Amino acid sequence: MSQIKLNIETKSQKYPIYIGKKVSANISQITKSNSIKFNRCLLVVDSNVPKKFVSIIKKSLKNKISFIHYFKANELNKNMNSINKILEILLNKNFSRDDCLISIGGGITGDISGFAASLFKRGLKFINIPTTLLSQVDSSIGGKTGINTKYGKNLVGSFYQPNLVISDTEFLKTLPKREIVCGYGEILKHSIIGNKKFYNFLNNHKNKILNLTSPFLEKAIHESCKIKKTVVQKDEKEKGLRKILNFGHSFAHAYEATLGFSKRLNHGEAVILGMKTALNFSLMKKFMNEREYYSIIDHIDNSDLPSSVSKFFSPKDVKKILSFMEKDKKNISSNINLVLLKKIGAPIINKEYSKKKIGLFLKIFLRNKDLN
């Protein structure tokens, strides 16, 4: 079994990430080699995950007492009711802080599992087994947990680092192409904000990665995780540098919320559209040059990634989009806080603009079909 190990070290927790084929089948040995001890575990499983994978993981945990809770993972179920169901099981089975909660699913499952783990007796052991490309390169790293409310996305949550992350690329073979595209968008984001050499690698091998071809896929996941690792280790609680990871997200979260978190536009797709919007805003403000702008836009347009914001929104939606942008947790004043781009590998944080200015930009952007 070939695997890559990446160690994350934050102020609150040190933990390894294992990346590779069939690596989740080896969970028992991995926990033992990393001195992660527990006798009982609750598996919170996205109901979309094929049962054969759950059986393989359970078999590897045969020396543990395990319980399974299936969770229908979608943005509408990412709420306090889902958290309470998990807490009820942990309380009913009299779990202790030395026991373990194991998440098996995408970012939504990981978010609610991590949040529940942080709340139960003020914290029990937490292992994340992300099963989507998006969660393997993004939400499984860095300890962000959270739920949605009627006021917006991820406005209630905690920072709670896992004890272990296992990114098994076998899971990815079961995903629809739409999910792979979403994960690739996040990989692209990391390259844009963090590493031009990695961006060039993606430019040369994007089709191989989108087709899950080894070793290009594993290298893309590893390099993407390395960029996030560097940022998270320097700024665990998002006080400064970590804000760069929100490139495109201020627009993206508002797009999702405006559509009521519907299946029309999932999180990964919204982030890609949010990045395209932020890139356009960066160009308009003369922060970035046209050559790099068009390089990234061409990459998005020629990678089967969603590329048209105006397909989902028109100028009449701007007021609603702005209402959600106003509530974004990155805002520190009455203005809207954006992460923009100077050049590939050089993001700009804490740029504040009035609701009126962003509204005017969005109306022009949407009226002119994304201003490409």
C-alpha cells in the first residue's frame, strides 16, 4: 500500500494526514502507530458512502466496540438538529472523552462530526476520513467545524483539530464527475493563492487529475494539502494569514445562501464561481495584470469547471446576494471584507468595500455575462 504522510502541527494539536489508495483499510494499524488509543467509537457516515467501504473500515476496527450513525449529508441538514442526534447517541451510550468519533463522508459530514466532537464533554477524540476530493484537500485540514443557520453559512461552529485524517483515493472512484470538479476547484484555489509552480503543474496535468490518474492525483492532493498546512500552522484561528484561504468565499457563500443551499449549486461549484468573481473584481481594481487574469480564467473555462455566474444569477438578485455578504463572518465593520489577488501566489487580505460599491460591481458583472 503506497501512502503519503503529512504532519500538521498547530498550537492546539499535532496530527498526521495519510493520503493514498486503500489507506482507510489500514486504520487500526495507523491509529496504533500514532498512539491514538480508544476502546469505543461512533462512526458518523454520509449515507451516500458505499456500504462496502464502511464494512472495510469496521473490519479494520474489529477490536473496537463500534456504533454507526448514518447521516443524510446536505447543506440543509447541516444544522443543530443533526448535532443533537449525534450528541444523543454519545450520551445514551455513555461515551467518555477517551472514546472516539469517526467521520466518514464529505465536508458536511466532517463539519457536523467535528462540531459534535468538540461539544461532547468539551471534546473527545476525532478522526476524519474525508471521502470527497473537496473535503480531502480542504475541510479535513485545519479544524474548522460548523453548521448553517437561516442567517447564513457556517455562522455557528468551533475550531477543533482532528487527531487523524485519512484521505483514501479509492473513495473518489465512486463519485460523480460533478464532485471531482468541485474538489479540483479547491485545488486550483490553493495553487492560485499559494504556489505558481503548482499552478503550472495543474495547467499541464488538469485532465489527468480530473480523470483520477495516478500519480498526478495523489501529487495534486498532497501539494494542495501542503499549502493549507503552511497557512493553518501559522494562523490556526484565522486572525490574519488564514484569511487567504477564503479567496472567492465571500461571494461563494452568498451565492449558495441566495439559492437556499439548493442542489443547483453545491459548495465547490459556488467557490469556483466566487473565485471568478473575485478575480474580476481584482482586475477591475487594477490589483492584477490581464495576462495572469486571463490565464486563470482560461484554465477555469477549459477544465469543465462551472464558469458562468450569470447562469445562476441576474442583476435582480444582487440585493439578496449583498444581504448575505453583509453577514459574512470575516467582516469587521459595516463594510464587506474581501480576499483579492495581486498575482498568482500573492493574495491580498482585509480589503474592505461598501455594500454600494460591491452592489454596483455585481450588477455590471452580471449584466455583462461575467465580463470575460
